[in-house]
Amino acid sequence: MANERAWDAVDGYFCSTLLPADDVLDQALRDSDAAGLPAHHVAPNQGALLHLLARMQGARRILEIGTLGGYSTIWLARALPAGGRVVTLEANPACAEVARINIARAGLADRVEIRTGRAADSLPQLAAEGVGPFDFIFIDADKPSNPLYLEWAMTLSRPGTAIVGDNVVRNGAVADAASSDANVVGVRRFFELMAAHPRLSATAIQTVGSKGWDGFSLAIVGD
């Protein structure tokens, strides 16, 4: 479609103008592709957005739910000050191994902890260990579990924690209340819970670009 070509062109312009060449990030994407990982990583300008949001937040402790090949993890870890840490959760051991290599190549292994296993199991373990609270939480894993991830994000947060959710537009299907798609149902319930939670202020934005038609949710935890 002409619109999609224009979206790609605009993303290309933004990235070529605002984002310097980065061999580490480029290699992370190449290695992810070579390993057969799905192309679910954020776009470069979206990675830069996460990086800037984490810096604006002054985040020292970041939780990422859904590591994939570590591309967004690198963007987030680079936003940390000295002594900061990212804990990232990945269900697929093959993805976690690619991420470890990519993160080590980026020189960030000392500030990133990858926990392999279902996030539904890892999140209660984090709480039991007293890890956190986190300053910035990025939710980018299986969408049917988004309501559960939000529940644990609240447990592992503090007043002022920022919570960002990815892939919330579902090519527009999020507006379809009759949808039976588990991904759409999960995202809609995620929105309903955010709207009803007395400690959350939230919004969402649509995005178009090299990753198609999608969007982010953004929330902040109150007192």
C-alpha cells in the first residue's frame, strides 16, 4: 500500500537523521534474524523512544517482560546511570541465549539480568526475593497475559513508576469489542484494568511506521 511505503520512508528519514549508525544494535538484529527469531523487536526509533523515556524517568531499576533477542533491552540498559540494572524476562531459552550474546557484545552484561522461564513464574519469584521496586517497566510479551503482567507490575512498582505496554493497537482490532482473538481480548482487558485502577493514570498512542500500524500504552503509578 502507498501509505505503508510512506510510513517506511518517514521512519527511515527519522532514523537516518536522528539516530547515529550503531553497529552493535544492527548486529543484534542480524543475529536475531539468523537465529530465526520472530521480527517482533521494536523499530530503531521506538527503541530510542524507550531509551529517552527511561532517561526522563531517571530510572535506575528497569523491568522488561519479553526479552526476545535483547534489542530493546540494549536500548533500555544504555539509559541507566552507573549502578543501574535491567531485569528482563524471557520464556524461550533460544531467544534468551541470543539476547545474552547481543547484550554481552554491547558491553552491558554487568547491568542486565536475564531470567529464563515463563514470566508468570518469574514475576512472583521477583516479588518473593524482594527485587524492586522498579522505576520503569516495559511490557512486551504474550498479549493474553497482559492483565496478569499489569497486576505484577503494580506489585513491583512504587509511586512514580512508569509502565509502558507495546503492541496495543493490534492493527486496529483493539477497538473491536466483539473480537475473539486472544491477543485483542488480553489487550482490551489490560486497558480496562488500567482505567479502573485507582493508582494509575494512563493513556495510549497509535503509531505507524516500519512496524506497521500499532501503538504503545503509557501509565504512571500514583500514591
